[in-house]
Amino acid sequence: MNHISYQQQESHTKIESSLIVKLALFLSLFFIFSIPWGNAVWDGLTRIFGIIAFGAAGLSLLSHGTHTRYNIFHFFVALFGVWLLFSLMWTPDLPRGEFLVTSTVQLLMIAFLMTLILDTKYKMLLMYESYVFGNLVGSGIIIYNYLNGIESIYYQRYAIPVLDIDGQSIMLTLAIPMAAYITTQSKSKILKVINIVAIPTIIFAVFLTGTRTAAIIAIIGVAYWLFTYRNTSMRIKITFFILFMVSLVMVFTFAPEKSLNRIYSSGESISSGTLNNRTVIWRASIEQWKQAPIIGNGVGSLQYVLSTKHVEYDSAHNSFIHILTENGIIGLSIYLLIIISIIFYSLHAPLPEKAFIIATLMMILVSQITQHTHFSKETWFVFTMLAIHGYLESKRAKE
């Protein structure tokens, strides 16, 4: 009797544990889905979803245990967070530093949240799909604003209100290789069609934002998309080519002239040598970094130290220079080690996975030359996904 009761209790516990795991996955998927558009509905909504998802993942850990060991990527992520915390001791702008540390640590926790949940390729594909769907919603909002003449306050461009226009355009482009990758992995014809349609839709939304960096890195995403068709039949290649050309015609026909002209000005901005005055900010940031080359000026210090040079910016418009100025050689080295760890695992993965990981990572790194996306949710979500993806695939390749 006691034996039967114990078996019933054990079975009940397993059911509860399974439900918690499924709940954690569902909440994480909804959090990822909300990243591209959530804060436009209500500022802080995405953060709330993230906290709830992390809480569910914590319950999953307590009830189900962890399915995998954390790897070197997580070690460097944790080390980066610790270094930011230490740098509060010498920052000249403590309130801003405390705010950035609090926000960044929450972002870094994404790496640990995702790892608690991801244990199969199926779940990984679900997360990629959630991000693509989220960006389809974001693209829909941008296109709706365009059709209704609702312009952004920045250079008469179209975007999701409240969100940073350059940041959201980078967010959109990162969904391009994910959609392309899903078309090679999903067995569902409906999902394949949705993701194929998603790519030109997202590209059109990127052009509506008029963001030059996003348009440039979108080329990398499209190049990867082309790569996925390398082994297909001639009929499929011709169909793809026709679809791609039709998409280009639609983009250049319907996208507003002002947004297109701004993107066309990328070459002029580069040839002028100023990159829209970014080189001025970079030079001033490097000069301030030289004051404390090893440890930096402290987290959140950039605006303060630039103001002493009469340069009124709160970011360097370059993630690497920004980190170098605030966190020194030590901080930048840790950040680069995070990136290197992703590359290391990807190199041991099969070619299709390797190509996807490298292409997506390259898009982030190129964007960070002119943007400061190292403190954004989408960056740390993508970093984490690529790290786990490469790690799992490299392990599978060894088996």
C-alpha cells in the first residue's frame, strides 16, 4: 500500500515538474516574441515578461534540475557582469553607473535563463521562430505607420514609437538569417512559407526606418539566405531568384524616397571620413580612454568624460570603443572573449550550423562598429542563442 502510494506521489511529482518546464518554455517564448515590439505597448513590458520567464525557469531548475553544464561562454558573461560591478568604484557618474549595472546584469541573466530551458534543437527552433514572429509584428507596426503617414521624429523616417529607431532596425535584420535557417530545418510547409515571406517583409521595414547600418548588415543576412539554397534544385533556385527580384522591385517602388536617399547616403558618409560625425565621438572617447587604459573610466562614465571635451553624447556610437572607454582593456577583453567563445563552439559544428552562427554573429559585430548595441536585449538574446546552438551542435558532432 505504501509502495503504491509512493509511486502515485512520484508520478504526480513528475507531472508537476513537466508542467513547470513547459510553462517556463512558453513564458520564455513569449518574452522573446515581445522583444521587438513589447515596450511600444507599454514601457517596461518586455522586462516584466523577462522577469516572469526567469522566475519560471528558476522553478524549473528547482523541480527538474539542470540538463546541461554551463560552459566557458557563461563564465565570461558572469565575469563581464562582475567587472562592470567593480567599475562602479571609480566611475565619476555613480547614478548612471548604478542604473547601467542594474540594467546590464538583468540582460546578462538572459544567458542563464535560456540555458536552463534549452536542451533540444526543437526548443531552439521555437525560440528562433518566436523572434522572427516578433519582428514580423514589429515590421507590421512600421508598415502600418508608413501607410498612415505616421513618421518618426528622426529624419522623417518610419519606426515603432518609443523604441530607438537605429536599435530596432538592427533588431529587424537579425531575424533575416533566423528565418532563412528555419526554412532549412522546419518540416512544416506552412512555417517554411511564413519564414520565406518574412524575409522581404522585414527588409522592407528596414528600408522604411532609413537606417544605413541595418541596410548594410542586411546584405550579410541575404547572403546567408542565398547560401542556404546552394544544394537545392535548379527549379527552386529559379523560383527563389524570381521571388528575390520581385521583393527588390517592391522595396524600391514602395519605400519612401527620403528613407531610400538616407540609405543611399551610406557611401557618402563613409567617403567623407566622418560617418555622420561618429569619428569625432570616437576620437574624443579614445582620448578619454587614455586617461585610464587598463581599467577604464568606470561604467556609465562616457557622457561625463566626453562633456569635459565639450562633446555632448552619452554613447560612443561604437560598442567596442564605448566599452574600452568605460571599462578599459580588461572590460573589452572580457567582451571579446565572450564573442570568441561563440566562434570556438561554432567552428566545431557542422557546416550548415556553422554558416548560420557565423553569419548572424558577423551581423552583430558589424553593426556594433557604428552602434552601441552591447546593452540591448536582442544582442544578449542572440549571443546566448548562438553560444548554446554552437555548443550543442559541437557536442552532437563529436558523438
